[in-house]
Amino acid sequence: MKKLLIASIAASVLMTSGCETFDAYTGEKKTSSTAKGAGIGAGIGAVLAYMSNKKKSSKDRKKAMLKAAGIGAIAGGGVGYYMDTQEAKLRQQLRSSGVSVERDGENIRLIMPGDITFATGSSSLNASFHEVLDSVVLVLNEFNKTVIVVAGHTDSQGSNEFNKSLSEKRANSVADYLLSKQVVEARIETVGFGEDMPVADNGTAEGRSLNRRVELSLIPITEDS
């Protein structure tokens, strides 16, 4: 059932990965607003589906996380303002970094292209990317009332098993770096989607480059979640 759900979401991403525009925040190309909106929803949807398949219920897991992290949930109707402020700070910190900041409802997604995060076929973070992650950490530690899901993705080159393993290792590398910078462990989840969640055509070099990425989904913890 989980594989079928991810496959369905991946198909919707492929259908929307068409037109490109200029990203004023990162200086990178991106999909058009219409295509991007559907693609963002699909990406967050896959993450939320993964979370719902965890052994503990989402509510129980969040309660455990809050207890372990020693923090409280976002009170009342303040989630919108909390995530708006966090998004603005992330955009400021990551301007011209190559990392895209996307918003889907009350969730935020950071898209980190593989060509700036890892060498080809490697799960070791590029040293040049540490400064960018340090900028992310500053905001993550300030806005600590979120679950951070680190998801690894690959292109379709190589076997499915290899790509799944590589995506998991890359997600873990980013998570380990966050932990080394005092991001609370209880906030972090990792998952490797391998080649199952492409955002572009794997038949082209440019498309494969876009598909090789790590995404951080920031999901607010509210009192009623």
C-alpha cells in the first residue's frame, strides 16, 4: 500500500514538471507557479504519508518529541504567523544559496540540489555546503516547534536498491550534520525515497540533476495535532 501511494504521488509530480521560471530568491530555474503548486503538494504529501506509516500515531509521536525536546506546541491560531516568520527568515538566509524555499499550506520545504550537496554517487556532504546548512540551522534552532523530515532522492541511474540505499545515506548525512549543530534529535526524521519521487524527466541530464536532491520538510507542531 505504501509503495502504491508513493507511486501515485510521484506520477502527479511528473505530470506537473513542465514550464520553468526564474527564482528571485535562489537565482535558480524553477517550475511555473501552477506546476510548482501541484509539485509541492505531492512532495509534502509523500512526507506526510511516510509519517502516518510510522509505528506510533502522528499525535503520539509529536507528544513524545515535545517531551524529549523540552518544548511546547504552537498555541492557538498562531501557527500561520509562526511559519510565515520562519519562512521569511529562511528566504533571507538562503538567498542565492541554490536552496529553494517552498511553502505548502502551513508546511515549509527546503529543496537542496544534489550538485551542491554531494559528489556524484557519494553520501559525504560537500564541505562547501556546510556554510549553507549552518544558515539553515540558525533558523531551525530559533523556530524549534517543528518536526524536520529529511528526505533523500536520486535519479533513475543504477539499480533501485542502490538508489534507495544512497538516498537514505544522504538523508542521514544531512541529519547527522544538523545534530552536530545542536538541532534536537527528537525533532528529526529521515527517509530515503530513492528514485520513486522524480520532479523532472530522468531521460535528460538536466532532469536527472533536478531529481538528485535532499529535501527538508518543516511541519509545525500544534496543540491539536
